[in-house]
Amino acid sequence: KAGVTQTPRYLIKTRGQQVTLSCSPISGHRSVSWYQQTPGQGLQFLFEYFSETQRNKGNFPGRFSGRQFSNSRSEMNVSTLELGDSALYLCASSSREGTDTQYFGPGTRLTVL
Amino acid sequence: AQSVTQLGSHVSVSEGALVLLRCNYSSSVPPYLFWYVQYPNQGLQLLLKYTSAATLVKGINGFEAEFKKSETSFHLTKPSAHMSDAAEYFCAVTRTSGTYKYIFGTGTRLKVLA
């Protein structure tokens, strides 16, 4: 079974721009979660989608948004980028929401200049 | 609310020595606990998980962890460290009351000395 894939792997943007990151979960998995990882804050939960519905949301500003498609693929969008948005963005999928094991993708490294 | 505390952001051990990475949790409901490993420029890989079955959980690469309710701990151990074990390790808890989301610890970077 193919693992979780994330595209692109690396991205460089400038302040004020917007960015869209993509995540394809493991086949058959319906839950996708997004995390932001930075050296200072560690792993922080952004949101979780299950069957195209956002089920949980972390404490991030409204500039961070996401969606999930009927094939379970998910996208995350960050508008009006700030320098502090530079991070590794990780996507994780699981077969169902809640307590099931999460399987992580390799991440997208976003650098904001 | 649930939380996870990993004691020691950096741990160094000699090759062949015991690895002990500490994780304490706080939870008002029975938790599910996980250990993940992250190698440079990669995502997180599941090492092992506790889901209320056996309290001693064996994972990949020779790692194991023991759930101790009385101590609210879930420490990760490996009898003999290998150079390839150098990575960052994360403890996580889930099964929050009402809503389900993973809470990760701040991570412990393991260095293995030759």
C-alpha cells in the first residue's frame, strides 16, 4: 500500500502571498489531520477532516484553512503569509477519526521570505 | 484536558547502552498512547502504541514501552542503542473527552555516541 504523499515537498514564498499544500492519504483512509512543526513550538495540531467535514480545529488564525475532497485527498491553504509561518507542515491519515493510529507523510517544508 | 510531558529535550547515550526516553501523561479518561520517531527531513513513523491491552508494548527496531497508570508514565526503552537510533522521538496521547485529537510532546532528540 502506498503511504501518505504530500506535495510539494519544498516551497518558498514571500510575505503576503498565499499557498496551498496537498495531501493524499493512504488508500481507504478517510481521516486526514494537519500539523505544523517548528523548532520553537514543536508539533501543533491544525485541523482534522473526516468524510469531507472538519471535525477538529487547533488554535490557529483564520488564515489557515483546509478542505477534504470526496476521494479523501486534502488541501491546506494559508493566506497572507507571515515569516512565522515558515515550518514543516505534516499531514497524517488514519482509517477513521479519533483514536486510530495516524500515519504521517514526509511533510512540506515552507519557507516564507 | 490531556497533556504529555517529555523529560529531557536532548538525551545522549553510548552505542550499546540502554536507551530510556521519558514520557508522562495527564488524562481524565483512559488514554491511548503512542511513540513516534522522526528522522531528519522526514515525517513521523509509528514505533509503538498502547490501546489498553497489554501494559508492556513492543514496537519496531527493538523498542518497547510500559504503561504505568499509577505513575502516569509511558517511557520508551531499548536495551542496546545503535547509531541508527539517532533521531527525534515524540510521545503522543489521544482520546480526549468529547473530542478526539492527538496531543504531542515536545520531543526528545536522541544522540548515540560511538
